[in-house]
Amino acid sequence: MEQTPPPQHTKLISTLAMNPNNHKDGLQTSRTYQSFSSVLTGILIILFGSIIVSVPLSQLTRYFLSQQGKTTAEIELYFEQQFSHPQFVLIGLFFNLVVLFFAGWSTGKLAPYLPVWHGLVVAILGSLFFMLPTINQVPIWYSLILLLSTFSLCCFGAVRSKHGHACDQDRN
């Protein structure tokens, strides 16, 4: 008995079942999903990173001010005028810059292609979602610094995600 080859569509289905990335549509869907996931990850890192940074920072500030003998009303006034205290602004800005770099790095690491463009998308969306609503509540200089650093650090993080560590070059 002679065996007949399986029909073409059966062969395609079995190939896709073994490796869905072999088919052009499967590959495109996978890359689109990876792109979306990488951008979403970057946005979530900015969101949760900002919360993780700001809540302990404000609690520590409240603690230190209360240790200095400040009343609750004075502490609230301090937070209302927080941009007139450079040390508070610089500490908060530093931690936000670290979060932005990590968001860009993670986005670039997860992006299937064009990591800098994915980092740029995260910077744009992050600016729209997180900076635009508060633009009237902060000084313009702070908004400009944060805007420029958002774009530069998200893109720089994405670039660094695809490059090995400098020490790795010595090992080769």
C-alpha cells in the first residue's frame, strides 16, 4: 500500500502547532503582541515606580519634619510649597529619573525590534498620562526638566538594554 501525503492544510496546521512563529501571520501576531507588551510594561513601570518612590519619600519627609518639631499644619504647608525646597525636588527628581531609565530599559529589552522607538512610545505615553494632568500644579521648569529627561532616559534605557555590559567585551 502506498501512503498518500497529507493535504497541504493539514501540513500547515501541524507546522503551526509545533512552532507558531513559522507562519508569517503567526510571526506578525507574535511581534505585535511583544511590541504591545513591551510598551505596556514600560508604562506600568513608570506608574508603579512613581508610586513606590513617592509614597515612602513623602512618609520619610513627614517623619523627619515631625522629628524637627513641625506641627501637622506646618508639614502640610511644606508639601504645598514643596517646589520651593530644592533638596526635596532634587531627591524626588533623582528617583523618578531612575524609574524612567528602568522603564526604557525594560521596554527595550522586551521589544522584538526597534527598541528605541518602543522607548520613545513609552516616553510619549508616559508624558501624556502622568505629566499632562499635573502640568498646572508644578512649576514650568520642573515640567520641562521632567519632560526632557523622560524622552532622553526612556530612549537611553532602551539603547542600553540591547548592548552588553562593558565587562562582557573583555571576556571574549
